[in-house]
Amino acid sequence: MTTRVDSPRTTMRPYRFTYEEVLRIAEADMLRKHENVELIDGQLIPMSPVGDPHVSCVNHLTRLLVERTTSNVMVSVQNPLRIDAHNAPEPDVVVTTQHDGAPTPATTLLVVEVSDTTLTYDRDVKLPLYAEAEIPEVWIVNLEARQVEVYRDPSGPDYTVRLLRDAPATVDVAALPDIAPMAVSSMLPPEDAANASPERTIDSDST
């Protein structure tokens, strides 16, 4: 009688980079020149250059937030948000009380993602990441719909409050009740510019 013995199965798991390793890789000039990446769950996610509507929206948002906040608050633009060892996304805007270095969840008051073709990725991947990190408020600026999705009160991977604000409406930062509300229309590019340039795309393959 012959007994068959199956070979043990080997599960291949992708290597998960840490933020410190990514910094060393960048310092060693091992990333492709001009490639922008963000660290999500230990993977380096490349992003292509942004289009004009995206640039306009980020610039308008930055101006609005800087004008309304005081010197004890910083407006960090397209810089890493250090969530943990394996996650350092790069939101379009972070309002933080941290003045030096990359902001952390404990010092973050608001995260803003400006979205067009990245809308599904921002909702399904980045938003739960922010909720798990207990970021108190996230805005997703939907350029195509010309809306701001406001998420508040994180609970696990979800936010218990979701508000939609159209162009005629205003939005405020819950953690900064003393600052003036911002009109959604004031942060959006002109309607004829919304489709003028392609928005950044996400390549989910790790680098």
C-alpha cells in the first residue's frame, strides 16, 4: 500500500515596507526619478501627475484654510501622514497642530482628499484607513460631482456621520469651531475646467 503525502503549500506574501525603510530607499535614490508614491499597508503605491482641476482645488483649499487658521495650526499640503509603521498616505491637505515633521493621527484635525478618477480608491482604501487611525474628520472633494463628502466620528473602519455638501453650501471644520465656514464653490475649479485635464490615477501594483 502506497501512502500519498502532499507537499506543504507555501503562501507567498508581499513584503511590507516600513516608513523608515521607504525614507532610506528615497535617500539612496532608489526610486524612479520624479515618481510620487505613498505607503499603504506596507506597499508603495505610485501616483501619476495631477491635472489642472486637482491643482486648482488644492491651491484654493490651502488658501482658504491658511486664511482662517491661527499660528498654532499648520496646513500641510501633499505631505506624508504617519499613521503607523506601514502606513504613510499623502493626503492633499492635512490640518494639524504639529509644527515639525510629518503629522500623526494624534495631531491631525482634518484630512482632505481631492478626487476624480481616484474616488473609489479614496473611499474604499484610504477612508477606512483614516477611520481606523481615528482621524476625526475627512473631506473627499468629488471634482466630477462638484461636491464635498464630509466624514466625522470614526468608529472602527467606518465613520458614523456622512454629510454631502453641494457647491452652493458651506463646510466647516468641526475641530475648529471658531473659524469661518468655507463655501464649497470657493474650493472648486471652474466648471469648464473640471474635465480639461486628466486626474491622477492609481496603479495598485507594488513597487
